[in-house]
Amino acid sequence: MSTTSQQGLHEQTGEVKIPSGTGQLDKFYYDNKIVKMFAYATILWGIVGMLAGLLAAFQLVYPGLNFGLAETSFGRVRPVHTNAVIFAFVGNGIFMGVYYSLQRLTKARMFSDTLSKLHFWGWQLIIVLAAVTLLAGYTTGKEYAELEWPIDILITLVWVIFGWNMFGTILKRRERHMYVAIWFYIATFVTVAMLHIVNSVEIPFTWLKSYSWYAGVQDALVQWWYGHNAVAFFLTTPYLGIMYYFLPKAANRPVYSYRLSIIHFWALIFIYIWAGPHHLLYTALPDWAQSLGTVFSVMLIAPSWGGMLNGLLTLRGAWDKVREDAVLKFMVVAVTAYGMATFEGPMLSLKNVNAISHFTDWTIAHVHIGALGWNGFLTFGMLYWLIPRMFKTNLHSQKLANWHFWIGTLGIVFYAVPLYWGGFMQSLAWKEFTPEGQLKYQFMETVTQMRPFYIMRGIGGSLYLVGVFMMLYNLVKTIKSGKMVNDEAAEAAPLSKIYVEHGKHHWHRWIERRPVQMLVGSLIVVAIGGAIEIIPTFLVKSNIPTITSVKPYTPLELHGRDIYVREGCYTCHSQMIRPFRDEVARYGEYSKAGEFIYDHPFQWGSKRTGPDLARIGGKYPDSWHYNHMYEPTSMSPGSIMPNYPWLIENELDTALTGAKIRAMQTLGVPYEPGYDKIANKDVQQQQKEIKERLAKDGIKTEASKEIVALIAYLQRVGKDIKLEQKTASN
């Protein structure tokens, strides 16, 4: 082959075959360009996501930071923050680590440069679309799965491209046995695909809006089966694969135990998938499902700590390096944070602990130990290790990287400790009674007491972000001092078609040579738990007892509910009263499974920044809700809720009424046939009634405004169960 021909082959595939008789080595080139692109995106979106989080954090102290705009209100900024940090920052970090390590572990260039580029740009498009739609109020109302159906389809397509590229690379590898990191990458791909598809089943009624296929209890179970395992298989398993590659590289030590890595992998992916119901303890979810979630959550300690110990013990003989090497500092604290978070999680799943922690800021602190410590610090360590190597230079400043480490660590402490303290205080205050048997504190008193803790949390987040900007400066200077190697030359012997084992090998070696079987086996292992928890909840009628007084929402109430979801009210308010003395005394009758059969999606919430709204219907007059939405402090002095003036100004889009009714009918909601054609008559009638009640209290408003629809929904929430009780007493 001529030199020109060889060059052309390299441009197409990155590989050149050496003729036999010259050592039987293949020369090829690792694609560093795609790694660089994901690295840059990781840094960019990390800063954007953290800035959004910082804005949301300070909005809880200074509600005026909403700037009077719908697009920057807390209920919309908070989902932007969570999605940006999880899927943009960590997501790009995953792909950066996978694309770099996979090529070297398989001794092969990525299967297709075109697929790599499609994956990169497709993922960035998803991130931009997510930010735009969430700020515009297009959301499913399901935490960590807020993106609407067209973006869900795009996510599926891009994820398939990623899997195609990854498996194509594995199949053409020159290394027979797949290293432990690849096991975790395979499990990540197959499980995230399963979670995303199952949870995203929805019925569209416009090009940007849909209703969840599931309702109430079933929706809650599927959502937290997804939500918890999004943490497991997006924030954990791929980063464990990255840990297994980059930590030994940085320490220049082999992984401590091969056998421990086997146990860690299979036990983790099997047990993790069962743990979702621990987010729903003491709720209307059937007790058996709650118990399964608790049992498997506690069992998770063993494989999680097995992985942590395997990582930390890899550093045996290299601890002296940790004093000087910022990369190792970041990685050690990351693995330690993983161990802390995976110990605290099972502890929070114990019912007696969960009764204290759930709905408080304690949970927020727990989540951020994992996000800031585990994902953030491991990503920073990876960037500090990768960038100098790809640019064939030294890190600009080890001193600056060490300063980043200490400021970032201080930021985590300032973030988490106040929320642990404040969260515990919240719970104790909510539950405290006077000697006379009355609730000792009003809910608003606990909100006021939390403000100093929120300020400290904001300071902690600011310190963490300062560290990120220091890293940005350090890496930019490093990049400028070096020269990027887009195609890194490598060589390896081709994989022999005939494999003969010599000597005795571990039984696990069999599956390490078979990527397809590894994929199928991983899918079976993760699907078992989900199937056993979800299927009975759908098929066994006794799991959701019928309550005859529960009726579908009126069309105006349905519009109001959609506005409630659009504004992200679920981020601060729960609609789930647990069977505790304090909650029943504060809010009313505890919630039943049969109450939520027409709720697409469910609105149980996971945080009480504001009080629970499950029994808000009929508690206050319409005028109270109007004034509360316009100026919250006029009704609740000391409130940190922002005002919503646009609801008073915006016209309700009743052109969508028919489409919404038809979608609900498809989902099994028993509206009369043809009701979609006359539903707006009922809308107008209910609007007129609310307008008249407001007028009696001196409030003049047009019946067609969005605020009227929202009032209709709020006045309906929790009233059906009161009718059931009234009927029973008569």
C-alpha cells in the first residue's frame, strides 16, 4: 500500500494493518478529539448548571431574585439546575471518561467517528432543548424526568447511537477480556435505556405537552423506580467504571481485588434496582412495596462499600503521593463521598429514620454529598489527569489545583452541614406538640428559622463554584502551553479468532470474553427487581382500593392542574399526608391510594419548602388564593414563595380543552363520550362561579385568566375524600 493510500485509510478508520511477517501488530490511532469535545462540554455545562443551582439557592432567601419573570421563577430554575448538573455536566463527564478509557481498554479506535460526532452534537442539542423548554414551562412534572415527549424520543435515539458506537468498539477490540470498567459501562447503557423507555410512556396532546401513561400510586412507583435508579445507573455505575480505570492510572497501582470487583458489580446492579420505593415510605404506596425497597436499600451497603474499599485500597503504597498530587486528592475524596452517600442512603431508607428525614432539607444535603463530592470531584480529578496528557504538556499549576481541592472541599462542608442541621431542626419542629396536645409551631415559623441555613448553603455553593472557575483558568493555561494530539498513535496485536486457555482461570473470565452475553445477563439481572415491584401494583386490584367519591377533575380544574405543574409547584409542595399524628393534625386526613387514580402525573412531591397541599381544597376562600399568588407575604408574612403576577395577566388557552379531555379518555379517565366537544361550556360555567365569588370579596378579574383555573384546581385538591367521610358519617 502506498503512503497516500495508507493516509486515506487512516482518515477513514484510524487504523492501518501491518502485513504478516512484520510482527503481526496493528497500528491504529486513538480518537482524542471526541474526548476533548466532551471535556469542554463538561466544563461549560458544569458552570451553567451550578450557576442555575446558585440562583435557585439564593431565591429561597431572596424571592425577588426571580426578577418578576415566569422564566426565572424557582419552580422552573430548579429543574433546569437538576437536569443541567445531572445530564449536562455529569452526562458529558461520563462520555468523556468512557470515550477515553474504552479505546485504551479495548485497544481500538471508537467504532465510528461519525457516530461519535452524532452522539456529541445530539447530546448538546438535548441539553439546549431541555433548558429552553423547562424555562418556558414545558415539563412532565416528574423529577429528573421532566423533559417532554419529543425530547424523550431524541434522548432515546442519541442513547442508541452511544450504545451502537460503544458495542461496535467492544466487538472489534484487540483485548480479549473486558476490564471491569467496561462491565459497568455495559450495565449503564442497558439499564438507562430500560428506565428511560418505561418511565417515559406518555400520551401527547400537543407537540410539546403530554400526560403520563401511569396515574397516582402506579406513576409514583414507576417514577421513583426510575428516579432512584437514574442516580444508580447514571450517576453511579458509569462513574464506578471511570473510578476503576482512572484511579489505578493516577496512582500507578493495580486495582486492589479482582474478585471484589466481580462481587461489587453483580451485587450492585442486582440490588440497586429494587431500592426505588424507599422514596415513598409511609405514603399511599402498598406496604409490601415499601418493605421491599427498605430491605434492598439496607443490603446495598455491602456492594457499595465493597466498591469504595476496592478503590481506596488500590492506593496502598501510594498514599505518599496523595499529599502532593491534586488528582489523587480529588479522587480519594470522591470515593470517600461515594462511601458516605451510599451508607447514608440505606440509613435514610429505614422507616424510623425516614420518618424524620423525608420532606426536609436533610435529603437535599444527602443528594449533594453524592453530586458535589462523588460526581463533581471525580470529574475534576479526571479533567486534571486527562487534559495534560491529551495536550502533551504538564498541568499549568499543581498549587492552583490543590487550592481548588481545598476550596471545593470547604464548599461541600458549608453546603451540607447547615442543611443536615437545618433539616433535623425542621423535622423536630414539625412534630413537636405542646403539653395541651396542640402543634407547637406553625409551618411558617420553620420556614423563617431555615433562612440562615439557606444563606450558608448558598455560601457553600459559591465556594464550590469559585473552585470550578479556578480549574477553568488552570486548564485553559495548560491547553495553551501544549499541543493537542487529536489522533494518538498506538499498536497492538490483533485478536486471535481461536482462543486456547492456558492453566486455571476464574469462572468469570468466561463472560468477560462475551460482550453480548454480558449485556443480556446485565439486562436480566436489573429487570428482575423492577418487574417484581411494578407488575403486581398494576395487576392486583387490592393494591389500589376504590373510593367511590373520587371523581375526575373538571375541565377547568384540569387546566389549573397543568398550570400548577408548569410553574413547578411540586418542587416546594407535597400532596401526600403520611399517617403521623403531627401531619394529620396539621393537614388533615392521611392520604389513601384510591385518591390519585386520575392524577396524571402524580404530585406527591419530595420536599416541603412550603406546607403540604393535599387537603388545601376548601380550606381558604378563593380570594385568599388570588392574593396569595399575587403577593404571598400579604397572606403569609415571612413567606419565601415568589409572586406570580403573570397568572393574573395570562389568558387561559381553552382551545386545548378538547385535546386534554381526549388524552385523559385514552388513559381511562371516565369522561362521557363526546364530552371533549362540550367541555368548554363547563369551563365557562365554573369560571363564572369563581369570578363571582372573587367579586364578593372585592377582587375584580376576568373569568378567562389563568389564575381562575389555578384557583379551581387548588380548591378541588383533597375534597373528594372529605365527601367520602361525610357520606360515611351520615
